[in-house]
Amino acid sequence: MRIFTSADLYSVIKERHLFIDTCLLLDVAHLNKRERGQLWSILTSFKKVGGVFVTLVPIATEFFLGSNIEDLKIKRDYFNALIEAILPVRTISQEVFDQLIIEYGNYAKGKVSYPDLCLAAAAKQFRTSLLVTRNHKDFPLKIFDCLGVLVIHLNNEARCYGFYQYKGQGSTQ
């Protein structure tokens, strides 16, 4: 496995909260041991520059959904080792949700899942934070700026994670 980052990624994430999408959590849990170790190494290096991994209750729920008791324990261990805080959705104002619903209606034909809308709202509410995902279509560039990338080359595929920041008006924090 080879890992590439945009040249300034470490300066982009320095001292920021990073809202993690379900896809990254699933990748950590499902990669083989060697690949997971390499990904874990880069994620740990993000923490060393002050990146703080956080997520929201709907993302955590989506990650654990469908687990049997053994899977739940394994996933819980990875989750607890990576995520430093889980925020409830109520920390985001209804006004922020309403504004984003309109923006998604204008730029993405309203197509957004509830967990992704929650992530988008967190990025809007907490403007210095970034959201980390490889589901790029869920965070349109008309609404978000991609400030950095992390590319992981596996045996037969490349996974590209974007580090997105809300770019519009109306932040509350």
C-alpha cells in the first residue's frame, strides 16, 4: 500500500477538528492488518500536528449498524482508539440545517442523506473544522472547498479522501 498526501495537508489540518465520515471508519475496520497499520500510522501523524478526530452520533450509528456482537466489539475498539469526541446532532442549530437544505436543493438537487447532511451542518456550524470523506459527490464543490487530499493505493484500487471546509456564509462558530 502506498500513501500520498497533498503537499500542505499537515498545515491544513493543524489544530483543527476533523469530522470523520463513515467511509473512513469502515476502511479502518475492514482493511487487512498490514494496510490498517499503515493507515493508522498516517492518522496518528495527523493527531501529532493537533488534528482532533470527532464525529456525530448518526455517523457512529451508521458505522456500527449491522454488526453482530463480535463485529461490534472490534469496531468499538477501532472507533474508541481514533475518535476523541462524539457530538450529538443537537449541537447544530436548526437554522444551519435549514440553510444547508436550501443549498443542497440549489446545487445538488436536494440529494443528500441524513448522516451526510449532519456532517455538512457540522462543517458549516464549526467553520474552522474540516470533514473527511471519500464520498466526494455528497459534498459538492459549490458548497465546500476541498483543502487537501489523502490517497491510499491498495492492491487494485485507490481511495481518495478529501478534507472539506464549508465555504459559504452564515457560520455560527
